[in-house]
Amino acid sequence: MNIKLQVFVLIGLFLISCQNKTPDNRKEWIINIDKVIEAYDIIAVIDTTKTLVEDNGYGTFTSYKKSVNEIYKIKGVIVDSKNFLDFTQEFYIQNDKILLSKMYGTFPLLYKHRKEKKDPCCQVFERVSYFKNDSEQKQYLKEINIMNEDEKALKLNDLDNLEFKEVDKEYISYDYFDAEKSLEEIKYQLFN
């Protein structure tokens, strides 16, 4: 084989191998949390579920059984059709410490001024917060504004195709103590 052909083949193989290896820029502790959660989700079994119905919607709260490595999940789903609110919040807990909080769904946008017809009404979003401990976290977010309820299904599909963006530390709006408060509220609804 001539040298030009060999070089061409080697460059082609190198480029193909590079395409198969997407770098993972997340910290090792986040990758470990993802592995633990993936393994848990395979074996997760519902322990308790409670649904509360109100005039404009409902809330469903679910706890899952603990695994052998002391991890478990608690989930809350809130639907309020009057206020166009429809979101789910999941917590993964291990040894009484929150590992991950995941929140996704539809949330109304609040305006300081009167909402104009051209202004979006809501937002579909997904926010994932990883907690190494009560003072160190990483948060990732993806979101799309929507004009009305008819756009929701289409924009949810678009949201699935978006990449998560890391939230800058100074703009993180949801810390460990807020996560604990939300978790306690779901537990209260579930067990009282």
C-alpha cells in the first residue's frame, strides 16, 4: 500500500474512534451518583402512594423501598390546571442525605409587568441538582418558553433533545436546604 493511502486510512480510523468517545466533563462524584441511581431505578419498588385531590388539580406522592445500599426515592407530582402548573419532583436519598433532586414539567412564567399577548405563558423545564454534601452541589438545567398549552407536547419533545447546561454557581437558585424543605413537604403529604 502506498504511504498516502495508509495515512488516509489511519486518519479515517482516528476520526471514527474520536466520534465514539464523547468526553464527559462532569466531576467523578456526579458520575458515581448517576451510576448509583441507574442501578437503583432498575430495582425500585413502590412502597407507599397517596393522592390528594383539590378543585383545580391533584397531587400524587410516592415513596419507594430502600435498597440494600440504603438508597431510596421519594416523588411528588403536582397538577394545577387553573394555574397551568404540572411538575414532578424526585429525590434520591442515601443514608439520610439527598444525592439528587430532579424537577421537571411545566411552570407558569411570572411577569413584573402586565402579560402581553406576545409574551410566553409558561415554560417546560428540567432541572437536576447533584449534592456531594450540604455545601457542594452542581445544577444542570434545560428550559423552553411556550406560548400556550397547545405547544406543550411539541416543546416537551424539543426539551428532550436539548443538552443540559450547567448553572453557574452564583445563579443556583435551589440549594441543599431548599431541597430538604421540599423533601419534608412531600414526606408530610405522603405520611400524614
